[in-house]
Amino acid sequence: VQLVQSGAETRNPGTSVKVSCKASGYTFTSYYIDWVRQSPGQELEWIGRIDPKDGRTKYGRKFQGRVTVTVDTSASTAYMELMSLRQEDTSMYFCAITQLGSMEIVQWDKSKYVQWGQGTQVTVSS
């Protein structure tokens, strides 16, 4: 099982960034794909989830309206686009897969992630 993310990105405030997460080694629709981020000295933060079976999404309240998570099942790839970037969005972004919870009641627990991507550093700076 492997999740490979796209490379580091630098953006100006107010722009957007799109990070990809290519999955291999398992049936792509068997796990939810979560996006989380972690900044130095801060707790891991849950951004959102997608069910690759049907494309349903759930987003953290803090990110609603600014984030879009999608999948391309033909490419076994998930995408996370974060818009209206702010300097405080500077962080390491990860995709991770899990079977915990449901799309109706999202539960997330970093210890329950089966696999993580390697992380993508996003830097927002003017």
C-alpha cells in the first residue's frame, strides 16, 4: 500500500494550491481518504474526507468553503485544493487512508490511518 503525494508548493496569499495523492497497492475504493495537516508545534488538523466509491465529501468546519477534495478513480488519485490561501495555511499536508467512521459521522484518529502519504509542504508567503 502506497500513497505518493505531489511536491512542495509555494504560493502567494489569496491564491490556491492543489495537492495530489496517488494510491497504489490496494483497491482504491476500499478506504476513505482523509486530508490532514500539521504545522510545527501544532496539533494535527483534520481538513476533510472523501469516499472514493461515490465522491461524497465532508470538510472540517474551519475549512468549509475554502477546500475541495476530489478523486479520479481511473487514476487512483485524490486531490485537495485549498483556496484563498493565508500565511497560516503554511503547513505540511498529508493524505491518509482509513476505514474508521462513516461519511455521515466522520471519526478520525491518526492511529487508525492504514497508510499515509509522504507529505507535501505548502508555503504561503508574499
